[in-house]
Amino acid sequence: MKEIKSVSGINNKGGGDSSLKRIGNFIKEARLSKNQSIEELASDLKIGAHQLEAIEEGNEEKLPEKVFIKAMIRRISQKLKLDTEFLMDEFKTERKEVKIEEIVEEVSKKNYKSRQSKNFNPLGFLIFILMSGFLGLIASSLIFNLFSDSSQEQTPKQELLKKTK
């Protein structure tokens, strides 16, 4: 049962063979090969020794958010002159495996919401078109009446001018 969890990537909280655990093993081996203690490396990196130890053990429960873990792994690997890109890819691999189900669920929720909003949008659009058409008719009739009144007033003035000449 324990092997199935580690292979499928379900167990990511510090037990089994999660990517954080594998990364932690790489870091621990590199640190030991340079004869550095956890306290020395943590002091050089200005991080807590308990955080470095948690990374080496792959114990995600004792660590902050994944964004911070990623930044710490990057700094540690650079300090120990490890292949930083390999470790970052290794860390990303687990996130993709763990998040696939959540992504599928989120996409299905968004599709459901968009279907609901599409069913309501045509009615709102139709009301908007009718209202704007009605307002357009009122505005055009007011403008027409304004110009027709002013043209009727000008005719007598022109006739008066012709009569006075």
C-alpha cells in the first residue's frame, strides 16, 4: 500500500518517496559531501535550521507555502552548486500530479457557471437592444421636432424680408 502511494504521488506530506523527499535527499547528500552541518548551511542561507531539516526530510507540514519552499530549494541548490533546474523540474513534477484533479474540478465548475450565464445573457442583451432602440426613437423624434419647428419659424421671416424689399 505504501508503494502505491509513493508511485502515484498521492502522499506528498513527508512520507513515502515524494518529490520533496527526493530533493531533500539530494540536498542532504550534497551538504554532507561538503562537510557542512544543517546549522552552518542554514546560517549561510539565512533560513531556519528547522526549515532546512524539514526540506531534507521531505516534511512539507513543517514548511511554509510551496512558493517559499521553491525559493528555498533554489537558494540551497545554488549554494551547494547542485543542478538547480533539475531540482526545480523535480519539484514542479509533483505539483502537476497533485493538482490535476483540482484543475479538472475547477474547469468543470467554470464550464457550468459559463453555461448558466450564457442562458441568461440573451435575455439581457435583448432587453438592452429594445431599450436602446426605444431611446433612439425618442431622441430622433425630439430632434426632428426641434428642426421642424425652427424651419417653420424661418419661413415667415424670409417672406417678411421679401416683402420689405
